[in-house]
Amino acid sequence: MKGDKGVTMEKSRDRKKTALEAMVLVSVLAMAFAGLWFLAEHLRESDEVKPTNSPINVSLRIEKEGDWLIDYLDVKTVNNTVYKLLLECKDRYNFSVRSTYWPGYDSILINSIKGTENGENGMWWQYYVNDVYGEIGCDKKEIFDGDVVEWRFEDPRQ
């Protein structure tokens, strides 16, 4: 009988030790998760382009070749991303812009401008800054004094 009690006490100690180890592991994982979440939030905030405090002079041209053209030239603005400048122009000239936020890319895609939808005849809205194709989301592309922004409705494969 004495041997059974010793085995039972040993099993009880092993269970307590395992429970304590599990609690420590869960606590460490929770702290690691909290740290990663904080880091991700901090990095995400640092990716945001804040409006400039001093106005910049920029130009914007939106063109559906052979159909219509909008020029917003030599504009003084504090909106210093391609996207914010597009929205400013939209408000000024009263045309529509539809966009979609893509969480996987943490960025915005323009779906249509002035009723012209992406995919129409294989054409899509593409932006350029100083004649250089935009390789990041329009809401992430910062613009500076003297920049020329263009939105072109074109075949992205060309």
C-alpha cells in the first residue's frame, strides 16, 4: 500500500509540474503574440504617408485616350500622395472615383475614374509620377514639389 501512495504522489507532482509548464508556455506565447502585434501596428503606422505641413505645387492629368481628359495643373496642395491628390481633384471637378482596399497588400486599387471601369477592353487605370510607372499602391506613393502625376487608362501588359 505504501508503494501505491508514493506512485500516486509522484503522479500528482508530475501533473502539477506539467500544468505549471503549460501555464508558463501559454504566458510566453501570449507575450510574444502581444509583442508581434505591437510591432506590426507600429510598422503599419510608419508606412502611412502623413499630409505635408507646407503646401507643394504638383500637377495631375487623368486621361482616357480619345475620350476625355482632366488637367489639374500647377496646384498648391498639402495632399502628398497620388491617391489623396486624385481625391482632391475629384472633389474639385465633381467626378466619381471608385476604389477598393486590399488588406493583403495594405493598399488601395482604383477601380474606376469618371465611370470608366477597370477591365474594359483589357484596359486598367495605371498611374505614373514624372513619367515613371507606379510600382506601389497609389495611397503609398508620396509626391513632392514639382511632381507631375498621370492616370492613364491602358493595357497593363504593354
